[in-house]
Amino acid sequence: MPEGYYHYCDVSLPVPLDQLFTYSLPETLRHRVAPGCRVIVPFGPRRLTGVVLRCHDDPPQMEAREALRLIDAQPVLDDNLLALGKWIAAYYCAPLGEVLRGMLPLASEIRKGKIYSLTDAGRDAARQLLLDAAAEDPVVQVLRALESRPLSAAYLAKKLPLADKAVRSLEKRGFIFPEQIEEERDPARAPSDRLRVELLAFPANVKLAKAEREVVAFLELHPGSHNLKDVEAAVKNGSAAARSLHRAKIVVLKREPMAIGGGYATRAPHALNPPQQEAFAKIRDAILSRQFETFLLHGVTGSGKTEVYLCAIETALAAGRSAMLLVPEIALTPAMAGQFFARFGDRVAILHSAFSDSERAEQWRKIRAGGAVVVGTRSGVFAPVRNLGLIVVDEEHDQSYKQEETPRYNGHDVAIVRAKAAGATVVLGSATPSLESRYNAERGKYTLIELPDRVEARQMPQVELIDMRVEFLETRKQATFSRRLLEAISFRLENGEQTMLLLNRRGFSSSVACRACGERVSCVNCSLTLTYHRRDRRMLCHYCNYAEKVPSLCPKCQSEHIYFLGVGSEKVEEELHRELPKARIARLDRDTVSGKRHYESILQNFREGHYDILVGTQMIAKGHDIPNVTLVGVISADIGLGMPDFRAAERTFQILTQMSGRAGRGTLPGIVLIQTINPDHYAVRLAGLHDYQGFYQREIEFRKAMRYPPFSAMANILVRSEKQEVALRMAADLGQLLTPPPEKLKIMGPAEAPVPRLKNEYRYQFLIKAASRVALNELLRRARDFALERKWGATALVIDVDPVTLM
Ligand code: ADP
Ligand code: ZN
Ligand code: ZN
């Protein structure tokens, strides 16, 4: 970092305007501010946190306001990360300030004081209250606000004038709990049991207080690092003494590593089998060559990809470089995290979007201090690792790598860009690579490595399709479970083997309808039907969380004949209880799990055999390795096929393949039973045959014929407003700007979005297919400038480059 003395700095702020803002630096900051540091600056009547991009002495044309405060003594974003941020802003057509904010571990406000979250009881109360109490009630307002995410006391006080008293009463009733947020940079403020203390220097020529001398003596006698609580137990006032010694740089206080992924029975590393060995050798050579290269590791479920990742990471570390593993969802794969801890111990840092800000800041610090293996979800790709040598993207086909809010980046693609700049190796792993990735491998952009067989010659599970139309004709019953599936489950019960059942829809029924007039009850905010949740005796919108009691009369025709259509995971569980009263059944979906601990305990209990059957949504399809599961059932393969999305077939193929992959992973062979009314659909049929190649060939032809990605670049422009006239007018105006479409672009729209109304907003969209990325980018920029010129609201225009869902 060049030492300097500058009068001005240019700051990127999290505002929709795509420009830098110049501020003058007060005397005290001139020496200390550097690119990549965060500063607090005045902006209009507000104060904002921004990232400094440049320090200089060029007097601005207009008088510059003065920066108020420097947050970071050291830059939080180094040059590489700043460059990555600029790439993202350009590629995804997103304002730089918002991109940079998204890259940082903490929200833009420096949060101090308390952060409130809902407890489980609070969550239940919120549901009840939202039905029963008046919306103006401060208690309801606080609960509602907290339902979406934890919020700071300061934020609540600012947004909800009467929150203060409500917060206190909610806290007393155990509905919400506060978490103290520690000052960001000073570990000495953490509670004793979360700190470790270690002797740093031998104190020479300094006068120490009695307790301080005793702490030093204790540490001399007991070398290594100790939990501060233990020191406290040994030395009176030891904690305070250690903190002052920390400030005097005689001891060092560090945060206790968090116990995530701990407590798992970890396996000894396997010796790689020959295909794994061959795969690993290629990856190792690339890492050691220090040349950027991307591998697509296409290995069937149970082929032992994890072991290859671990060896590759070891290689990177041995070469003195750091490594990252990106996963779709850490909470869903605690066993994977456990293996990482077992192998790399304290060098592992975990970055997780479900972490609180303070937890995240803690991991961030660990990485900057030299933690060399980062395991993270999509935003983990921004981890401030030094000397990056390897990025592994596990389950590379997974949609959750795409962020569905601004900046709408794809962590998978950003990983590749970051690795390229660092001369690092990328390994994309999956049993069902996305069409795009597999196509890139065919074109030689990625290097394809295949693991076509399961380890130890284990068989792929045998898959049977059950035609539910035939089942209906034979039984004359509209049943959730076919006879074949029930029989197979009972058989597992008798043999002490386990079953996993997938139903890709939570709740009890998919909708509530009237038999007399056919009306389906839909959300007041969204043009979507509500889902009945029996446990709470209410109907829920899965998009905006709106809740309503089940009406006793049809809202349209006053008929009493209200009924429930379709099944959700909750109903599957209930029916199973009725059919198999002895079975011990667990359910895993967003209703049964709220925190990261929940997932782990349900899964852990299932793994340990406390349940016979696990029912769940697609959460259970991901990566779990439970050897005693010999039956996997899919209640309906059809749910996803009807989606208005060109990737519907691909998704169905992926989930069926992934789900099948959960069966027979141990020494016992497994079978898979898939219920469907579309047994001839190629996605269903080819998943049943484990035929990725066949599916790829067929699907790629379709994409080519239709000019869908990877044969075009795609973007979606969405305009939205609470007022329909406004949304329509914006769509029309933008439509004019975009006509006639530039060469190489095909624009479809404006059209109603597939969900025309969502969260109380009307939505119209333009779908763009482009033969040229440059032309596409230019057009998107024009659209954005147009919205700025017309002073559209900050959220009225949404630009989604490489969209993965078109809802
Ligand atoms: P994938 O991610 O490819 O589906 P995993 O990495 O989870 O597969 O491995 C599947 C199982 O095979 C795990 O239980 C793992 O411990 C085991 N395994 C991995 N490599 C070997 C090997 N070389 N020999 C024996 N078992 C192995
Ligand atoms: Zn009716
Ligand atoms: Zn809704």
C-alpha cells in the first residue's frame, strides 16, 4: 500500500447512480485513507458507507464535501477484489457501489449494539398474530419486520416509531432475542469464552500490574493458546488483565474458532481409486503450473468427487496457495464441512449467508489472518484470500449460485473470472452438469474429466417409473402413494433400512379451491395461489409470506364446498403416518427447519437411524451421503415439468438424477421409484436410465433450434410498480426505446411477466436473446440510463443478465 498524503478521495456509494463521488479529506484522514477502505460520507441528508477507489490531489469542479470517518485502517478490498467488483458491475450492468457493498462481509451501516431475531416461539406467534391482530399494532409490525431477517435495534427504532416498547415486551415474552454485535475490529471486546489468548512477546522493561504478571506467568508455564475463560479461572481478574496485555501487544487475543461441522464422525481419507487418481493428477498438474484452467469434473453420484476435491486442496496448500470450495448451501451439507475440518483443521474458514454479521466478520478476519481454506456459499467467492490457487465449485449446476437480487451475479461464473485473474485452477463438479458447462467442455473451453462409475464398483440404483395414470385406472383412487411405493417402503421398514421421499412442494396442499365455481384462493399481493399449511391452520403465499385463514365460504360464489387440491410435503407426512403407523418419520423443508442447527439435527438423527423415513423438498436431494438409504421415492416427477421456463426439462432431469443418487450409497444396493404421469417425457425417461449423454444430446438440440443459451446470451429486463398504469407506461416507454432492436438482438416483449403480480407489484418484462454480448451489454446500459433520466424509482427497473429463472 503506497503511503501517501492526499486531499481528496473518490468513493463508490451503494446508490443506483453509476458514478464515483469525490470527497475532501480532513487533515486527520489524509495519511490514512487508501483504496479499498470504507469511509462514511455525507450524501444529501444521509450518511452512507462507501468504498474508496482512488486518493488524489485533483481539485474537483464543484466544492467537495468532507468525508466523515474512516472505518478500516487496512483496505477491506484489495486490488484484485476491486477489479473483480468492476468486472461484475460491467458484466451484470449493476451499479458498482452496490456490487462492492455485496462483496463485503458487513452490511453498509456499521452495525453496533443489538441485532434482534425471532425465536421459534416468535415465529409461531408472528403467524398467529398476523392473522388476528391489527396491522398497526407495533408488536405486529416488529414481528413482521423480523420475519424476513434479523434487524438492528437502531434500524427498528428508526423505521417503526413505537418499536421500542414492543421490542422490550417481545423480548420479555421470549419471542425475539438480542445478539450483541461486537465492535468490528477489536477482538478484545468479545466475551471471554469466545476468545483464546496466547503469549506474544516477553515483556521487557515494562511495569505490569499484579494480575497481568500472573497471566504472563500462567502463559509461560502453559505454552500454546488458551480459552480466556480458563485463564480467568486460574488468575483472579485474568480476563481484564489479558485484555490490557493484548492492547500492550504482550499477548494476543483471537476469536475461538466456531464449532460448525464439528461433531461429525469423520472418515479416514480414502486412497484414491484409479479413476480418481487420474482425475486428481490432471488437476494437480494445473495447480502446480500456476496457469489458469477450468475443469469440469463430471462424476456420477457416489463416484467420490469429494475425495478428489480434498486432494486438490491439499496440493494447493502444499504449494503455499489458498483454496476455496463453493457449495450451494452449507447447512445442507454439514458432513462435507465436517470432512474439511477433519482434514484441514484450523485452516478452514466458513462463510455462510445464514451467518449473522458478527459471525461473518469473524470468519472474514480469520481468512485475512491467513486461513487458507474457505468453504462458502455463493458470496464466499469474494473471500479475501491471498494467493489463490484453486476454486472448487461443487454441484456446479445448482441454481443457488445465482443471486436473485441486485447485483444479480452468478457465483459460479464469478469464480471462473476470479481464478483467471489469479492464475488459479477451477474445478466444477457435478453429476448433472448444466448444459452450458457441458457445452463449454465440448468446445474445449473447459477440460472434461469424467468419473463414470461409483466407488468400489457399487451399482447405480435401479430406477423404476410408476405410471400414475395406470395406477388410477387400476385402483380407481386418486392416491398419493402407488401400491408399489407403499409396498417398497414397508419392506424397508421390516428390514431396518431407510427411505427418502421427495416431494417438491411444501405445505399441505398446493392450493385451496371451490368445487362450485372453480375459484382458487390467491394471494392479495401476488397473482399466485396460496398454499394450505395445516400445522398453522392457514394459507400462505410462498413468495411474499402473506397469510390468511382458510375461508369457510368461497369468496367468489359463497359456496361451502371448499376443498384442497394437490399434495405438499406436510400432507405426504400425514398420509404416511396413516398408512404406516409404526414408521418413524421426519420431514425436512422450510417449514420444519428455520435455523442452520435444525437442518443438522434432523439430518443427523436420520443418519443415526432414529427415523425410518425422511420426507422432504429438494433440500433432501442435495449431496447427502447416508449409507443405509436403500429406497428413494419421488412422489411426483411432474411438478417441475409444467413450469414456463426453457430449463424446466433440465431441472427435472437434474433433480431426479440427484435424488436417485441418494439411494444405495453404502454396501446395500438401492432402488428408486419415480411416480409420474409423464413417463415418456425425455427428462423423466432418461433420468430413469442414468443417461446424461442422451439427455444432453436431446436438450442441446432443442436449445440450438430455439437459440436459447448456450447458443445465445440472454437477459431479462423487468419493470415493476405498485400501480399497474405506471408499470404499463414504463414498459411501453422502454419498449419504444428498444425498437427497432439493434442488430444481433432479439427482443421479446413487453409482456406480462410469468408472475404478473408479485409482492404487491405489477410486472412486465422484456426477454432478450443476443448473438453478441457486447451488443447486449450496450442495450442494457441504454435501458438503465433511460430509467435514470426518467427518474424511475430505484427498484422499478431490474436487469438480469444470464437469468436462471424467468419468474
Ligand atoms: P459424490 O460427491 O461423487 O457423489 P462422495 O464424494 O460423497 O461422492 O463419495 C461417495 C462415497 O464414497 C463416500 O462415502 C466416500 O467416503 C466414498 N469414497 C470416496 N472415495 C473412495 C475410495 N477411493 N474408496 C472407497 N470409498 C470411497
Ligand atoms: Zn366458488
Ligand atoms: Zn404473495
